[in-house]
Amino acid sequence: MTTTDIGPNTGPRETVRRPSRFLRNLPPKIAMLPLIFTACVVFLGGTLWTVLYSFTKSGLLPRLSWVGLDQYERLWSSRKWIVSIENLALYGICSLIGTLVIGFTLAALLDRKIRGEAVFRSIFLYPFALSFIVTGLVWQWILNPELGLQNVVREWGWTSFTFDPLNNPEIVMFGLLIAGLWQGTGLIMCIMLAGLRGIDEDIWKAARVDGIGTVKTYIRVIIPMMRPVFVTSLVLIAAGIVKLYDLVVAQTSGGPGISSEVPAKYVMTAMFGGQNLGQGFAASSMMLLMVVIILIPWAYLEFGGKKHG
């Protein structure tokens, strides 16, 4: 909307009124409406619906039959749930550390501009293109004592060699960890490599002039500069850890016994195998609470601390 003013020396002058703040950048806001709707209705609404029905005695179908905290008391008195939490914690810590260390090490080696870098990068990244079901089945065969690695080594002459993690309750999670690291490190390697390639070459030259070794340069200079890259990697790894399910189903189906159970499998078993939606909703709510407990301190340190710094 425009109005015309007549100045004393300049003649007619048009004054353009700026649109209201709500109407600014209207096309992008309209384009974001489906995403906002999905976030509010599907994600937030689904979460609230799940928490609500976790206090009910829902069986095969959801029903508003209130039982208070009975589902949660039953959940935390279940040995299967306790084992699944312990397994997720063990797998999560080892996967987090292992993926970051291996991914960064591979990226640092490739950053030295070795011959055939593109080939090695493709080889390392290829497992990430596979689904966890395929990865689990492949490693189930590799770790099979009668067909896989143990059998091959024994045919070479080492008849006493034993490597059967998937059938050993004490180390079965490490068998799953091997498959998880094999699939996940390639993506982290590429992210780290992109971060390393963004480091100014003058920093490396200055470090060499000062006589700082390569390892110390990485630890004291390069890694602190790559903090946003590490944060992105941590988020991606953590997301994969929390939703760990299909890899377990493909390799062990939660066995031997319940030694490789994880929370996501517990939820699926309770809801569809046991036809107990209330118990599955309670387990899902506890998984959500665990994620929130982890995210709140991280969000405060990442964003809140900067305002006070």
C-alpha cells in the first residue's frame, strides 16, 4: 500500500508502507505449514497420546481403563526390561566412543591425500547404504561358528580358535557392536573428512613452524575447531543407538535367552507379541524420558551457556 506526499522542495513523494511482521516472508511460512502441522499433530500429539494411554489397561486395542502407575511398576519389575536398559547403555557407550574414534581416524588418514582416496572413501561408506536387516544377516553369517570366521580360521590350521559371540550371553552385545560399527563409521568418517577439509591450510603450516607434532595438532588445535562437526556426529550416533532394533532382530532376536534384548524390541514385543499396548506405551514413555534427561543438559550447555558466557 502506498501514499503520495508533496514535499516543499522535492515535489510528490511516495511512501511505501512495510507489511506487518506476520506477512513478511509469507511464501516460506506457507511452505512450512505442513511441517509445522506434522510436528504439532503427529509428533507432539502422538507423544501425548502414548503417555496418556500408558496409564491405562490397554490390551490389543487402546481403551481408557485407568490403572495409574501399574504399567510402570510392572515394567520396572521386569527382568527383561532391566536387561534391555543395561544392554542399551553398554552398546551406546561403546558405539559412541568407537564410532567417533574410528570415524575420525579414518577421516584423518584420508585427509593426508593418499592415493586412491575416492576408492577407499566409497568402500568405507558403502555399508551405510545397506539396511540394518541386511547388515545383521551378513554379520550373523560371518560370526556363525560353523560357517563364518571361526570355521575359516580352523580350516587354516588353528583348530583351537574360538570366536562365537552371538551364542555367548556374556559378549553377545559386542557381536552386535561389531556390526553396528561396521555400518555406522563410514558416515561419520565422511562428516569428519568434510570438517577436516574445511580447516585452513595456514593452521597446519603454523603448527609445523612452531614444531608441533601431527598428533598434538589434531588434539589441541584441529579437534577443538571441529566442535560443531562432533556435535552433529554425536546427534546422529545417538539417534541410531536409541532406535536400535532391526540389527538385534536380524542377528540374535534378543537371544541367547534375553541377553541381547533392547528397549525398542521390548516395546515391539509387548505391543504386538504380548498384545499389551499399555505396557508398550509405558516402555515407550520411559525411553522418551531417558532421551529428555540426556538432551536437557546438552541443550543448556550448548545454547544456554553461551548467553551467560
